[in-house]
Amino acid sequence: MNNKTSLRLKKSIPEILNRWEKVTVESHKGSHGQKSLELRDSLPEFLNQLVEVLENCLDKSRAKKIKDAADSKKMGSKHGKDRAINTSYTMNEMIFEYHILRKVICEVIDEDVPLTFAEREVIISSVEQAVSGAATGFSSSLKEMQEQFSLMIAHDLRNPISAAKTSAQLILRRPDDIENCINKAGLISTSMDRVDLMISDLLNISLLRAGETLVLEFKKCDLDWLTRETLNEMNITYGKIFNIHSSGKCTGHWNENGLRRIIENLTSNAVKYGSERAPIDINISHDEESAFFSIHNEGEAIALKDQEAIFRNFYRAKSAENKVGWGLGLPMVKGMVEAHKGSITVESKKNRGTTFSIVIPRDAR
């Protein structure tokens, strides 16, 4: 096979990726909102491998052809696993990406000199091997995540349920001790609130995973007051480690429970992943159009590559690997912020800590 074809492909890789990305973003929801580098994932590597496959392909031994096919399948498996982690994708969308890629490769190269039948067959075969590997990688990775997630749910739900059960048993042992009963009833209520919030997060994530938006009821409320009330409750658990810096009353038309969930998730994350010795700073301000909320904690920085991915379902940054969690808090926060027509960003640097910043319109209706 003529080496000119492989050279044409190598030269055309930037154009192929640009066209592929444009068509892919227009074609399915899984790619929406993703940065170019994240969207392309391992496809540039696959195209470079295809360049090698096209070089003198007809002169290669059967063993070499088998190895090329295995390499394509391996590359596809890597891509499939990455797409499974980004759970905005379905398997059909991932497979459709490859069909788009195959079509674009042939179109771009044909614009120069039409591909021969043999060359076209090599490209189609390589892409199909990649599809096979991607489907296998996607399925196995998704199955593994679901198993791990089920274990985490069982573990995390067991804690508040066990605490509530123990408190109820203590009440039954000393029913005449009013003070004990009131204290233990309070613990039961707190434990059940934790279970309720976990279930709410799961339901919200299920909606977002299905591509739906959260349907919220908006009313006039005060972000400053809501933040102070929420953190007063959290002080009972974590101690007085929160410093609120506010310009004062900050009213708008928002969903009060949604804002509370945002505050709770971000502050509990700041405690979990931040420095044990440093306070956590919360800033609240506003102008005529928007409200601004940020939370800063000291501690280990989030790697730049993780900053682009932590809002995915189940994704755990490397700095969070030794912490217990579902990987659902930040995706839920992002979904809630977007339901308020707002945006959320993260900035994290070594020796400077981590800051999550939110901007929402004062009238989110």
C-alpha cells in the first residue's frame, strides 16, 4: 500500500479532529460542555496508530496484522473506559463517535486523492476494532463503578441508620428519662435528615444523568441569612471553623432548599478535603444583576486535570482517593447552580488552597 496515504492521514489529523469535534458536539448531548482536550480524549493517539497501520499494510505478515487489530482494540478500550467515567455518555453515543470518526477520516483523505478499496477497508477495520474494544471497556468500567457505588451507598447509609436505631433502643431502655429521650430523639431526627439528603442527592443525580434539568420552585430569599443559618447548624458537627465575609443582606428569587444543598455540599467538602488547622472562608456579595458566593479552604491542591473533571458523576480526584465519598456532591452542586441559570468554577493551586466560586442571577425564575 502506498505510503502516501499514511502521510496524507498524518498531515490531516488536525483537520480530521476539528471536523469530528464539530459534528460530534452537534450530534449528541454527551459531548456538550466538554473542553476540546477532554472530548478528544485518546482519539489523536488512535489516529497516529492508524497512520502506522496504513504504512505498507498489504506487505505485513498475518501476525503483524493481528497485532495491529489488537492495538486498535486496546486503544478503543481505553477510550471506552474514559467515556464510562464521564457518565453523561451512553454507550450508543460513544459508538456513534466512532462512526462519525470513520466518515470524517474518509471524507478528508478523499478530498485529496480518493482512497483505494483496500485502504478504505483498512480504515474501516481499524475503526471497527476500536469500537469493539470501546464497547467492552465501557461495559466493564461501568459495571465496576456500579458495584463500587452500591458498596459505598450501603456503607454510607448504614451509618446514620445505625445511629438512629441505637438512639431508639436507648430511648426504649429509659423511657422515663425525659432529658435522655429528647436528646436521643434529636439524634434520630438528625440521622434521618442525613438519609433524606443522601436520597435527594441520588434522585437529583438520576435526573441530571438522564439529561433532564431540575424543576425547582423559586421564591424570594436571602442568601446571607440562609448561609449563616446553614453554617450555624454545621458548626454543631464541625465546630466554629467557618468565617463568613458578607456585604450584608443578599436577596433574590431562588430555590431555598437548593441553595442550602449547595452550601452544605461545598462546606462539608471544604472540611473533608481541606487543612485541619486552617479556617474556611465564605464570601458573599452581589450587584444589581447577580449574587456571588465563594468558599475557600487551605490544604492539598486539586490537580489541573482533575479540576476539569470533578463535576462528573462518580469522579474522584487523586487528592480525594483516601476519603470516603460517592463522587456525587459536586455534580449535584453544578446541576443545582445551572438550574438557577448560574455557573460554578474552581481554582486550586499549591500553597494557595482551593476556591469554588458561584455566580447566579438574582432572579433565577
